[in-house]
Amino acid sequence: MSSDYDPELDKLLKEKLKQMVSENNNMQENKPEKTEEEPVAHLNSNNFDSFVKSHKVAVVDFWAEWCAPCLMLAPIIEELAKDYPQVGFGKLNSDESQDIAARYGVMSLPTVLFFKNGEPVDEVIGAVPREEIEIRLKQLIE
């Protein structure tokens, strides 16, 4: 009997994902503001509002540790943050800041919200190509 499901491979993939998430978490702890080395700010319920209001244009990536598409989108957000230093880029863990996710009606992950002058003006849902985010970003900064 032939089956495409391999329980051993599934177990290995789950362990690798846990390891990657753990390493990512260790790197992100206690980094609320963006710096030259870390162009994406790590947001939470305490610093979200001030971050969004302090940037003319802000892009916030709503994500969760268990979300594989979120992990795929993360490097795209970091690249954009380096290429557009005039824009505030932030990441918000939706599991840890459910109040913020609920406030903006974030039901699917990843969701990227675009803010202009502190107000949400656009969104992208799902792991999308860089170009999809960049098109919307360019419209806001021109």
C-alpha cells in the first residue's frame, strides 16, 4: 500500500520548525524599537500606538510563531525595511497582542497593515511576493 504521508518526515519537519521559531524568538526578545542592525521594530500592546503615530507611513506585519507563511514573509518585510528607511516597519505577534489584532479585525495571518498618519489605509493578507507590498508602499510614500 502506497501513501504520500511519511510520519518520520513529518516529525522531523515539525522539530525543525520548532527550532527555527525558538531561534527567532531568542533573537527578538527585548527589541522594541528598530535600529540600524534591526530595521523592523518588535511591537506589542505597549508600544504599538506610539510606533504607528510616530511614522508618517508605517507597515505592520501581524504574525504568529506557528504560522509557516508568516515565517516566509518575514525576510521580505526585513528587505523592504532596509530599502525604505523613511518608512516605519514593525512586527506584531498576534498571539501575544490579541487586543491590537482584534482592534484592526485581523483574522488571517500573515496580515500586513499599512498606516498613514496613524490611520490604517490598506492591507495585504497572506504570504505575498515582495512586489505586492512594494506597490502599495510606493503609493503611500509618493
